[in-house]
Amino acid sequence: MFFYDLGSPYAYLAAERINHVLPVVPVWQPILLGGIWKATGGGSWALTARREKGMAEVEARAERRRLQPLRWPPGWPNNTLTAMRAAVYAQKGGRAVAFSLAAFRQAFAAGRDLSETDNVLIAAAACELHPNAMLKGIESRVVKDGLRRATEGAIQLGVTGVPTVAVGDRLFFGDDRLEEAAGAL
């Protein structure tokens, strides 16, 4: 299982290659990183003195992996609640991977803020999810509860950040641990 939040640039890096590195396509499980931090007392490195160094590291990794140059969304890190609800809605329709890749690319290749619903809807349209259906889905109790349950489940498994790949009872945290997770499979 691949745990991610659309606001994480390291999760973006992992998402761009996970289906090629792992010998099987994992279940893509959207979780709310803010919920993980609330439960564990964690927080974003982007709000610390490590911000500039971390951003430079993400940019260098993207370049090494031949991804488009990173474009940081204005005000990053942004509130991803709406985007993560959209990912859960897409998951329920079997489009978690397509939607999530489109949303990650909106955020980190196009530099669009996913706290703005219109940018989430652009990602939805890219994978043929109707905007009106997406808007209704984002607000539905089933989707809201689904995101909460997924986040709580991740906490119970011991997930402390994203990206995390779970292989059995082993957790591999970080986009640089995909090969290790592949070896465990």
C-alpha cells in the first residue's frame, strides 16, 4: 500500500515512479498528513529552518529522475483537505492513480495551489471525472469518513509521514526507499 498526501513534494517524487519500481502496482491510499501530525506531534519541515535545504533537495531529486522542473505552488505548503477528499472520491471510482498523478502534477509541475478547488477540478477533468460529480463527492459524508478512516488506519499501522509504502507489517518511509520496498516484495 502506498500512503500519500497531495501536498507532499516527496510523495510526488514517489508517485512518479512507484508503479515502475515496485514489482506490483500498490494500492494508492490517500491520507491526510495533517491528521498524522496531529496524532503524532509531527509537523512540516517546510515550516522550519530546513525549508530552503529541503526544497533544493526535492528539486535536485526531480532533476536526477528527469521529471519536469519543480514549480512550487504559491504559499506552499497549502491546505490539502479538499484535494485529499477528491483523491478519496476518485479512489471510490477506481481512478485514484490517474487523479492523484494529475493533481501532483498540477501542484509540483504546474505550480498550482491545490487548496483552490478549481485546480483540483482541473486534475479531475484530466482523468475524466466530471467536475459537478467531483464537487458533490468532496462534500459527501462517505468521502469525508473515508479519508478520516484511512488516516486513522495509517496511524494504527505506524505511518508517521508520507510517502510511506507498507509491505506486510513493514513500513518504508521516504521516496528514496522505494527500491528497498520493492526488495521486500
